[in-house]
Amino acid sequence: MATLQATTLACSSSSCFSTKTNGPRSIATKASINIPKHALSSLSLPKLQQRVSSVEEIDFRKGNNNYTYNHPGDTSPLSSYEDSPSDRVVIAKLYAIMDSVADRIEMHKNICEQRNNWNSLLLTSINTITLAATTMVGIAATSSAEGTALLSLKMSSTLLYLAATGMLVMMNKIQPSQLAEEQRNATRLCKNLHSQIKTTIAIGNPTTRDVTEAMEKVLAIDKAFPLPLLGKMLEKFPSAVEPAVWWPQQRRKQARGLGNGMYNNGWSERLEKEMKEIVAVLGKHDKADYIRLGKKALKLNQVLAVSGPVLTGLAAVGSVLVGNSSSPTVGALGSILGIVAGGMASVANTLEHGGQVGMVFELYRSNAGIFKEMEEYITSNLEENDVQRRENGELLEMKVALQLGRSLSGLRDRADKGEYDEEFGSKLF
């Protein structure tokens, strides 16, 4: 400090530096330059230190999904966002849901195979029992057996017909082919959900809202396609045919990182018109067509489900009347009834369960559900007035085109021309 003060006094003195010679000025300049290094450490800059200390007091840190500003004696949060970036707990929760979904995929797959085996084994067993009883009735009617031999044939055929009737009632009630189709749908949807969660983690910054939505989707699939039979089995012969619903209520959600003002988050007047036309066509034609086909499949299934047990029951009555000695006419009618009704019962059972009419009904119901889900998905975005809160328009258009099995150019050309055929969405199926 003494050197610095001496230099300052030397520079400010007019008597020392008023001469025209360069000697004293040169000496003063050297004195001002040759400052000892240890002197710099003793310089006091109070304003700079005050600013640095104030910056050091600001601590932006991510914890519990909050960004905080730490002021001396103040720990209040600076801001808290509902969709704040994730921490390890959120990612751990998503992985836990993924593990649960993967377990459900395996369970639904195994139960699908089990119930498909039920359909094949029960169909084969019931037809075998029915045809065996029919053969016994024919033998009893055409043979000359009397007494104990005739009674044995009649009792055997009657018991077999009654057993077939009971098994048919049970089989028609649970509809194994339809149960198997439900589990196939559940397997497909669980695989899709597993991929969605995996994509969410891969994109980065998942939030607690992603966890909540994933949980809701899992529970919605469980409700739509239950695993147990007793108490939770879906109605196989509903009074009204409705599309299958396996998704929670649609929520408006903007795709992160895609709404940077690009054509107002990817939306335009043309795209809105295109989406509105697609919703109108899907609801008026495609969904309605599959509901109509589902009603026809349900009626056919109901007729066959009633016909099988009724025919085997009549065959059982006919087998009792075979060989009636008091009235040959009644015995002849009993033989005809036992043989013909038994054969027709096998045909009805084969058409219903061999043709898997219940599975066809469930297929139509699920296809109608796909179009209903698309309607709600598009409508939930169109009803949001704030374009920035919608899902990115270009991404939504691509998803819709892929689900409908159309190219983007084909989708846009039809929207521009206003030309939509009545089976616009059915190309997917």
C-alpha cells in the first residue's frame, strides 16, 4: 500500500513532472508499474464481494419437484409446477408400473390360452357325448333288444343327453371363445401401454401426471377385461350393444417440447377442418357399422345358445320314449326325436363354439371401441380453445393416419376435397 500511495503522489506532483526531460517521468512510470504481487491480495473491493455473496445465496436446486430460492432465513419455494420435471422417485414409479403391466401381459396371455383350450375341449367333449347318446338311441330303436338290454341303452342315452345339456348351459353362459378374445385384447392393450410408458421415460422429464395417467390406464384395462370369472365376468348377452371402453377419461395434454409456436403448435384451420370431418365420419359410419354387425352376431349367438340345450333336452325325452311297448307310435316318435334332436344339437353347438360366434361379437364390439376412443381423443383436443394446450397438431394427425391405415397425403387430400367414403376408417380392419 505504501508503494501505491507513493506512486500516486509522484504522479500528481507538478513540480516533479513539469520538466521536459523524460528522466523523472520514466522513473515515476516504472514506480507505478512495479507493484509487488503480494500487494494485490490486500486490495479491498467491498462492492464486488457484496455482489458475489448475494449470488452465492441463490441456490436453484431440484428437489421434490420444486425449484427453490434460498435467501438468508427464507426457505419458501420460488415456484412450484404441476408438471415439474421428474426425479428418481417418479422414474422409479413408472418402472414399477411397467413391471406390473408386464406381469399382466403374461397373465392375460396365459389365461387366453387356457380359455381357448376350454372352448376346444368342451366343444369336442359335448359333441362326443351327444353323438354317443344319439348312437345309443338308434341302436335301441332298431334292435330287437328287450327288457334289461333295452333299459340299459335308454338310461345310458338319457343320462348322456342330460349331461350334455348341463355342460352346454354352462358353456353357453361363459362363452369361452369370447373370454379368449377379451384376453387377447387385454394383452394387446397392455403391450401398447408398456410401450407408451417406455417411450415416456426415453423422451425424458416424466412427471407425476404421467404416473397418474399410467395408473388410470392400467385400472381401466383391468375393469374392461377382468381376469376372474365369478362376480366380475362381463355380460355375454347384454340388452344393448355398446362399444368396448378400456381407457380413462381423455385429458388434454400438450406433448412436451413440440409446441414452440410452429404453426400454433402444429395446428391450422385446414387441420381442424380435417379432424372435425374425420370425427363425423367415424361416428356416423364406421362405429355405427360395427355396432350393427355386433347386434347381428349377438342375436345369432343368443339363438344358438338357446337351441343347443333345448335340442339335447328334447333328445333326452325322446330317448326315454324309445321302445314304448304300450304305444308303438309314441316309441317311433321318441326314436325320431332322440336321433334328430341329438344330431341337430351337435350342429348348433359346432356352429356356436366351433364358429366362435361369441368371439366375433367381442371383435365387433372392440372395433367399435377403437373408433369411439379415436373420437374422444380428437374431440378432447378440438374442444380445447387454447391451441398451446392441445397435443401437437402434426403429431396428432400422424397418429390418426396410422390408426386409420391411411397416408398423410391421402388424409389431407380427402379433407381438402371434402370427400370421405362411408367406410373411411374401416381400411384398418
